[in-house]
Amino acid sequence: MISHRIIAFLVISPKPDHSTLMTRGGRIWLYDLSDSLPRSARLHGFDISSSQYSPPEWIPSNVSLHVGNALEDPLPIFRGVFDVVHSPQHFSTGTIAAEAKIRAAPGGYLVLEEIDSHGTKIVQTEESKPAVALNEELAEMKAHRELRSASSLSLAPQYSFPNNTANPSCSWIGELPRILHEMSFSDVSVERIDQLGWQTKMWMEQQLLVREEFTTNYLDAHGPPGEADAQRRIIREMWAEVQQGSTLGVCLQTVVGRKPIDL
């Protein structure tokens, strides 16, 4: 499993007293991993809001939680210091380039977790169950997750990947291994896992809660006019359909690569 590679890398790090790992929006993943690592490893979690953070008394001693926006430049103390950057569900290849260039230490690992829309499908207890909003969501995922230019983000203007005009429905997520190779990453590997049936409902509910949090803490203030209200509508409608026996069964993709020393 890829997670074992991450653990092994931190355990045998040449600087075990200073090994650091960053995750964005993956607190449960971070808490679980902390038990498998030496207490000298420092684990940092970032999210757009602290509203879902556990009380400090319940957080492992080697875990620190912060508030931060992945679309903004990190504070200087968090630039180029993380031996492992665990980063799920990006907006475009631009945020990936930013994570690699700004947050990961030279020689550190980048761990990218995404939903591969090509392997995602509607799952229902019965075909008659309503899934209008879920089908709308799935169609949106397949139509708009094409390969986009990293130059759209000022954080990483030097990385640019052309649009796939020959196949506009091609997901840029499936291109991540190639993208890391083009950025001179080494030791690149990929793992794809289809969710089991019993996982789909709980995962979808958690994703809708996260999306509501993002809508409240970002779109309300910074999104295009009407976008926050549109998101709340689709969240509300999908939630209702999930409670009636329909959901998305997603294909989860994890890609790992090691950052070159000179990036």
C-alpha cells in the first residue's frame, strides 16, 4: 500500500527529529497515521476552517492543526519544509504545482488523492430511487474536470499543461502520473480503489458536509455571484437523494511522487 511507503520514508528519514508531514483537509488520516510514526515526527493539518477540528485535548501530541487556504500563498514558516505533503481534491493542476513548489521540501514526497470521475457511478438500492441531483453532479464532474493550465494560478506560473482539445471529457486526474513525471518527480506510483458498497453513503455524506463548509467559508465571500446559493441547492438536493437510497460510488486515486532536489 502507498501509505506504507510514506510511513517508511518518515521512519528512516535522515533527520528523524525534524521529519514533518502536512495534510490538507485530512484530519482523520493524520490522526491515524500519528500512531504509526515516532513521536519525533511532526504532523501538520490545514483546513479552510477550524470548525470541525477536535478539541486540543483530544489531538495527538505530535499533531498541530492550522487554518489555511490552499489557493493562497502559505506563511514563510511553511514554505519548503514538509518531507511529505498529503493533498486531496485539487481545483486544477495549478494547485498541485503550488503544493510541489512551495510546500514540499526538496526530496520530499507529494501524495495526491483525487476522485477519478471516469470510474465514478451512481449507486442505488433500487433503480426507482431518485437521483436527479446526483446525475447532475456526475455529469458536471465528467464535463469539467478536463486538463487545465497550471498558469491560471499565480503560485505556479512556470508550470503549464495544454488543454486536451482532442478529448475534452478526458479527466486531468488520470494524467497526474504523467504530470509529475514532466515535473521531474521520481518514484511515481499510482493506486486506484473502487469504493465498497457499504462505504458509499457515509463517504458521500462526509463530502457534502465538507462542501457546505467550503461554501460557507470561501464561496460566500469570494465566489462568483450566485455560486454559493447554487452550491447549497445542489448539496441540499443530493443529501435528500442519499437519504432515500442513491449515492455516488467513486473511484479513489492516489498518486505519489518524490520532488527533485532542485525544484
